[in-house]
Amino acid sequence: MLGIENAATILYIEDNADNRLLVRRVLHAEGYNVLEADSADQALEIVLSQAPDLILMDINLPEVDGYTLTSRFKSIPSLSRIPIIALTANVMKGDRERTLEAGCDGYIQKPIDVDNLPHQIDRYLAVQRW
Ligand code: MN
């Protein structure tokens, strides 16, 4: 398909299957390649083998949470430049700061705004190319 080889690859790390389905549909409709992981172990394997252009990181993951996983990825030199956008329903005061402290490059609030999500991702990808 025309242009598909230039599409960015997004890895979505999320344990909730309904959220994965929603985001996959939205991003596929925009022409992105979408990879998915539902656990920290699976995410690390995919990140190392497929080098996504951007990571969408759920914060509330079982076992290893999104803050910890982000810090791990950012501590690996070959991965540290991949932008990581936190996707979280944690909207208490301090949650945004905590995602940034963990090394996230941005923050998108749940519930996911499907109309706005592609624009938000495009913006983070544009920043990365500078
Ligand atoms: Mn979750």
C-alpha cells in the first residue's frame, strides 16, 4: 500500500484488551504500524527486537508498573531516545510530574480521546525528528 513503508511504528504497552483494541483501531486508521505488549517482559522483548518509533505506556500495569518500566527503558542507551508517552487514568495532583520524573516524554490522559490521539502522537513524533 502506498506510503505504508514510511509509517511510524507505535508500541502500545497496556494490560487492558479493550483499550488495546480501541487504540489499535484508531492508529491503524491513521496508517501507523501498531505493536502491542501486555506485560513488562513482552514489552522489553519487542522494544529490543523491533525498535518502535514511539511507545505509549499504560501506567497501571500488573507486576512492573509503567513508571518503573519507563525508567528501565530510559536507562538502556540504545532505547533512551525512543519517546515514551504515558497513558493513564491517574489524574491526581502530582501524577503528571511523576511520569516526567520516571523519564516519560509526555502524558496523555485516559479516557482516550480518539479524535485527538493521532494529533498528540504526531506532535511527539515531530519533536523527536528535530
Ligand atoms: Mn492497565
